[in-house]
Amino acid sequence: MIVGLLVDQIKADLDITDTQVSLIQGLSFAIFFTLASIPIGRLIDRVHRTKAVAAGITAWSLATVACGQASSFIGLFIARMGVGVGEAVLSPAAYSIIADSFPRRRLGLAMGIFGLGSATGAGLAFMIGGAVVALVAQADTMVLPLFGEVRPWQFAFIIAGLPGLLIALAFLFIPDPRPLEQQHTGQPVPKAEALPWSAVRAELRSKSRFYWSVFGGVAAVNLSVLGTVNWLPAMYMRGFGTDLSTTGYIAGAMLIAGGLLGMVGGGAVMDRIGGGVPSARLRFCAMAVGLAAIPAMAFPLVPDIWLAGLLFVAFFTAAAAVVSAAPSVLQEIAPAGMRATIAAAYVFVINAVGIGLGPSVTAALADAFFAGGDGIRNAMAIVAPFGYAIGAALFFVAARHANPRSQ
């Protein structure tokens, strides 16, 4: 989110284009999934999950700080690859932990509250990042202990990364709620160990229409969301002439509002309709993103700044509801012993498409067909409804094939 907020400052200092910025936003982050997300998911099915999360937070926090030390496109690209550790470790572990901690009928709300963290974090990144840069904008450079001379945009990355080390420390004291049972020896043993790769492949093959429709549907939604959210500050500054600090507060407030409505509100609704069964959750997702394709197309194009904001909240609320529904559905249907592995496959697909392609597709369209000025908003108006339409179709397909595992 900070990259999206500070596009113009980063471009000026590193002498790069919108398309290169999009590679820093997306491809660099997604590369890590290609290399390690599935093996990490397998590892999480076998190890102490909260300690694995602590290690992941430490790694991505240090990588965020390293972004604040980058002085070239390649340097920032490599540091952003390290930030990709976050999704590769956190989401598979968190989905598995939550599934072991809550009854299935409450999973939608539980996953929604977890997902709200990402929307709130994104919103705060815009707000705090804008405020920090505005605070130090008068200085061309700053000198920090241990870090030396840094530019204002680099300072924002350092401020964002350091607190994560405290959160990692806190995770070391959180127990892993993996289910336990007593054997005749009286010693607690794991209820289910990680199943072999052959079992995972068999599961994905036997329910291929369900799994790949869910993966593809959320990937399409992610393409829309990340292809727009990463360029949202640029759209406001270029199209409406807002300054960086004001833009950060506006964009941050919209993300938090949409996240709260979609992830918590949507999660609670989905736990009630149709008994909270997977097929009902998926039909809700299909209808939500199908209807939201209208504000998805409209918000980048309307001339009024406040109407654009309201339409964006409607657009983002639908995506937030999907983020709370899909992981809960997968955890309900995936057998124990492979939940984290399947969650890792899910995270890999949705982020390879959403993060890896979303920002770049939008930038490439803008550079090719709407170059100059605020042309980025025209590209956003194409990408946003396109992904939602595909997502709605795939969620309807997934709903027809959503058969919960035997109880």
C-alpha cells in the first residue's frame, strides 16, 4: 500500500515508469509464492503454527525495512520479494488455526475478523504513510541512527516495518490450538498429521471443479481489487488534485470502511443464510461481486470526489465479503492434515494472479491506451468490472460442486 501511495516520489527518485512501479507492487511480491508457498504450506501442516507465523512476521518486517534502504529499481524489487514471505506463511497458518478454533457455523465471521486486519492495515498504511511523508516532506533527506541518510519515502518504509518485530515476539506466546486426543498411554498426540502429497493431489483431482473454481474466482476478484487499490492514490492525486496526506486519509478511510462492512458484516450474514453451508456462502459471493461490477466500473470515472469514494466502498465491500467466505469454505471441505497445504495453494493462485498481474495489467493498459494525465482511471474502469464478472461466474460454478466432507 505504501508503494501505491508514494508512486510519484519513488518514480522521481529511482527514475522509473508506472509499469516498473507496478512490477515492484506486484510481480516482485508474487515471485516468492512461485518458489516457496506450497512447500511452506506443507511445513505448516507439520510444525507449531504460531511459531511459524512469528518467523514469517520477522522476515517480512525486516524486508519492509530493507525497502527503506533501497536506492535502485533492482534493490527495491528484491526487498519486495522478501515481503512476500508474509502471505506465504501467515495466511495458510492462520486459516488452519482458525478452522481448529471455531465451529464451522461461525467460520465466516471468524475469517472475516481475521481478514479485517488486512483491510485495516492497508488503510492505516495509506493514512500513516501519507502523514509521515507529509511531516518530513520539507527535507530532501534525513539522517537516522543505524540507517544513515534516507529519503522521506524510504523513512515511511522503515517506520512501517519496525513495529512488526514486536508483533512477531508476541506470537511466540500464543499457543497452537491443533486438536489433541489422549491415547492409551495418556500422552497428548496430534489428532491428524500432514497427509502425503498423493492424498493432496487426489483431493484436488476428485473435487477439481470446486477447488479450481474457488481459486479462480477469488483470483479474478483479487485482480480487480489489486489492479485498482494499488493505483487508487495516484487516481485521486492525478484526477482530483488532492495532496499526498489528504489522499492517504481518504483512501485509508475507504479501505477500512469497506473492509468492516464486507469482512465482518458479510461474514456474519454468510453464517446465517442457508445455514452457513459452503454452497450458500459461494452463491452469496457470486451475487455480491456480480452486483458490485456496476460501482467497480463507475467509481474511477465519476467527476465528484465524494461519489467516487462511496462507489469505491461499495466495490471494495463485495471483495471483502469474498475474502471472508472463500477461506472458510475451503477449510470446511478440505480434510484435516492438508488444510494448510490447500490454503497455501489457494494463496499462491489468488496472489500470483491478483498481486502478480493486477497492478501491471492496469498500468500496461494505461501506458498503452490512456497515456498521460489521469489516464490510469480509465484503465481501472476496465480492469475492475472485468475481474468481478469472471469471479461471479466461477463462484456459481463452485457453489454447484461444494460438497462438505463427511462429519
